[in-house]
Amino acid sequence: TDNLSSSSLSCFIKFRVELIDENDNKPEFSMSNFVTTQIKENSQFGTPLKQNIISAFDLDSKLNGAMRYSILPNKNEHVFRIEPKSGLILLNTSHLDRETYGSWVNLTIRAEDLGFKHLYHDTNLSIQIIDINDNKPYFDSLEYYFSIEENLQPGFVITTLRATDLDSNSQIEYYL
């Protein structure tokens, strides 16, 4: 007869399980979908906008969670540039002129992950260009001709001159 032992036999083995991340989360911006900031029109080329104005995160790991930033094409995309890794936005022109670009420059910023199937999220950024007094006023005409009679009463209005200043909130004073 066989003597079967009532004790059980066992062995142990160590193994490692590596989970492979699926790129199933798109980047998300840390702020609302509409961000505003300001820059003065006399700012120098390369002037950064306020630090961390654009910041995004991705819950995926490795390349699926790594991101790059870009500015989507529009009529003002050349005015600013974005650092692809950090999201820092810099002035990309040496002559930012409110009278040329208007009071606001609107950009669409994209955060895109580096996963196999790129996922992305866009946000809107509006940049107010703060006007400085950089334009001289000018008269509507370079020369004015008029005739007056010799017997006019004091205070009689002979003509009205008009000047224009392209700067916002400008006040023009006239002197003789």
C-alpha cells in the first residue's frame, strides 16, 4: 500500500507584472477653456507672457502622458510663439503695435500628448495689447485756406480744425 501523506506540497515563485499604459486620457488644461492676459505694445521681442499662463496635465504615463504645446494657425499666430515643452508663450515680433493688431490677439493653444495615437485638447487665450502713447496726432489736412472779412466781431468762429491720434484714450490740445 502506498503511504500518502496528508501534507501538501507547495512552491513559490516571484514574478513581475508590467502594466502597459493605454493612451486613453487626453491632456487637460489646468485652467478654464478661456484665459486672458496682457502685454504692453512696446514690449521687446522675446518678452514672455505671465509665467504658467498655459499649463496642462495628462493622466497617462510615459510618452502617453508627455506633452507638447503649439499655437493653432490663425491670422495672428506669428505674433507669439510657444515653447513646445514648457508652454511658455513669448512675443515673436519686434514691433507689437496695438494700432495694427487691435486691442486683443486671440490664439488657440493645443496640448497634444506624444502617445501612439495622439490625443489633444485646445484652449483659447486672449491677449490684451495695452496701448502706449506712441503715435503723434495729425491734422486732417496739411494746409487750411480760408478768407475772413475785416469787420468780424471778436469771438467769431473762423474755422474748425480737427486732429486725430490713433492711440486710445488720447486727448489732443490745440495751441496757436
